[in-house]
Amino acid sequence: MKLYLDTSQPLTIMKLDNKTYEWDSGRSLAKNLLKFIHDKLTENGKDWQDITEINFMSGPGSFTGLRIGATVVNTLASQLEIPLYNHRGEKVKLIMPEYGRPANITPPKK
């Protein structure tokens, strides 16, 4: 089963083979992303070991969303020992998020 994941925007998009799922993750992405993936796998009668490859929308997009998503797909691909692809279809060992611009870091207020 192929897993596609896009966490670059507040609306997380996931595909399992030809089924598409959307989730308005908002600020709960870090807390609930793995649960969202697992719930959809379970709905399809599958488990983690049934994932055969991962495709990830590596950017541009939300700094935090891309970091969280990249961490999850990098970990899954490593632990499941399956291929990992970026949004250009290039097979990679590790997803490096592409933010599209330099980080906007503001000075501390205190």
C-alpha cells in the first residue's frame, strides 16, 4: 500500500493507494498525525507493515507542518525499511523540507 502525505498546509492530505483523506489538523498535527494515519489504515483493514512506500510533499509550505510531516515519514520509512520519495518523485534516504523562503524569525519580546 502506497502512502502519500502532505502536511504543508493546515489541511493535511493523505492518500492510501487511490483513496484520499483530508483532515483539518490545525494546531493538533504533532499530537494526532500518527493516530490519523493509523485510523485510516485500520479503516482499510491494514496496519503499519502494509505500507510499501511513502511519498511526501516536501514543500514549499508551512515550516512547522513540513517539519512534523518530514519527521513522521522519515521515521516510518526507516523503521519499516521501505522506500521514501519526495514530491518530485525522487527516491531519497531522508526528506529535507523545502520551505520556499528563509525562516521568518522575530526577535524575542522579552
